[in-house]
Amino acid sequence: MKRRDFVKIGGLGTTALIIDGCKAKGNSEKKEILPLPHLNQVKVISTWNSGINANKTAIEALKNNKSALDAVELGLNVIESDPENTSVGIGGLPDENGNVTLDACIMDHQFNCGSVSYIQNIKNPISVARKVMEDTPHVMLSGKGAYNFAISKGFKHANLLTETSKESWEEWKKENNSNLPAINHENHDTIAMIALDHKGNLATGCTTSGWAYKMEGRVGDSPIIGSGVYLDNEVGAACATGLGEAIIKICGSHAIVELMRNGESPEQACKIAIQRIKNSNKDLKDLQVGFIAMNKKGEIGSYSLYSGFNYAYQDIQRSKLIDSQYDFEWKG
């Protein structure tokens, strides 16, 4: 924190100072932290139970005065780097040909955004998306071009297909089954996150390996600004998870932000978006979609088509997993 900003905040109310000398013997270095009222406003939400671990990293970043954008990137990196998660990053389930292809996007409070789609052999696509946002005049890079850009920025080539995911794919191929698995609470395809920092700024992002065993070249909603995520810092932010084809049809995340602009609460805005999903798809069987949203005040909400969707909440005091409201009980 710059000294002049510290003085400004100090004039408004309580300030806090920590002596961070217990980490190492003889270390008497002083560390400024946020005034408590400002620290109390930081929070993070993210989709599914994997969001719990992502949120822990994100909230630590926010507590250390990092921006919401930093928090989103660092939090999502945790899940991308977890080989046990078959929906994101390394360990993600492959396409029909056994290739793991990843999508991600990120957006900050000034409408800056970056995206990568159909990128292979790069473990942390959310970080590549941020580089696209900050280091190029573009919003989205795809395929080999996205990979080449990542390598030029120092990202390392990585084999993303773990033995577990390979075995699952081989079993699917052995059954000679052209049907794709249903996207539901047992098989979902995304982690998406919204963070609010001490300055009152929002950021959002999502990252995915997409629909398991999808057709070669398929890209869903996750890297598409307005569908997978959207943010207007005067209003709020929203994220989507589930069947990307259905989300793209209604520009789901953008629709939710516009509904909040018109006075709807985060939860009601998500519920209306789900109604639009219902209206725009004749067959709702095996079509799960869930939305999360946060407005400028830090109020949160969610809604899903079927039961089973949940999202993780984290602030400086507590972490919890919240079951979303929904329209239909999952019978699968």
C-alpha cells in the first residue's frame, strides 16, 4: 500500500498494523495490513466443491492486499494443477481422440479480458488467458496459436493426460459408445470464480477441460466473455457451469449482470437465466446448468436447473459449501 493511500484510509477510520516478526527469529520487520473494515469486505465464491481449496488460496491473496484479479488467477491455478480433478487442467478428461484440450478466460474491473480456447499441453490456461489480456491487443487466442503464445511467455509444455483419465477414456472407447456422458453433479466441466477485493473491485474467471470425450475441436461457453463469465464493476459479476451449448444460446453470464443492473438480486437474476435456459432448449434431459453471481455490494446468489449444484463461499472468517436452489430434482 502506498503511503498516501494509507494516510487517506487512516483519516477515514481504524487502521491496523502487524509486526510480522514471529516468522523468523530476529525479524522485526513491520508489515502494513488493511484496515479491518476494508478487510472484512473481501470474499470469494466459486463453483462446485473443488472451489473450497481454490477459495482458500484466493482469500489469502486478498488478505495480503492483492487484487481480485490476482486472487482469481491464483485460486484457479490450484485446481488446474490438481491431477485428481478430471474437469480442469492436468488430469482433465480428453476429447474423443484422447487429447486434453483446455479453455479459460479472465476479466477484471475495467472490462479488460483475456481468453484461450482449445489449448493443449499447457497446465495453467487461466494464466495464459491473463497474459493474452495484458500482453496482446486481442481477447482470445485458440489452438496452436494459443500454445505458441504460452511457450513464448515462459509456460512449459506438459503432458496433461494422466493415467486415470486415459483409462477412463479407453473404457469409453471400448464400449464403442458414441453417447457423451451427462453433465451433472457427478460429471461437471468447469470451475468458475468471482472475487471482491479491499478496493471494492471485482474480478472473475473460469477454466475447464470441457465436456468429456467431446468431438475434436469443440469449444463450450467457458472461454467466451458474456457466456462463461461477465463483469461490470458498477453492477456485479456472474459465472456459469454446465452444458456450454445451452449457456451460449442465452449469453448466460451477461444476461445475469444485466438483470442485476435492473434491480434483481443475484439469486433472482440467476433464476431468471435458468428460466431462459428452459425456454431455449426443447429437451432438458441430461442438461444441467448452474449460475453463480455477486453484486457490487458483495451479495451473492446462485440457481441451477437440476439439484446437485453447489458452490463454495469464503471470506476472512468462514468457508462453506452452499447448495444451490433449483427447479428440478435430478433423477439420473
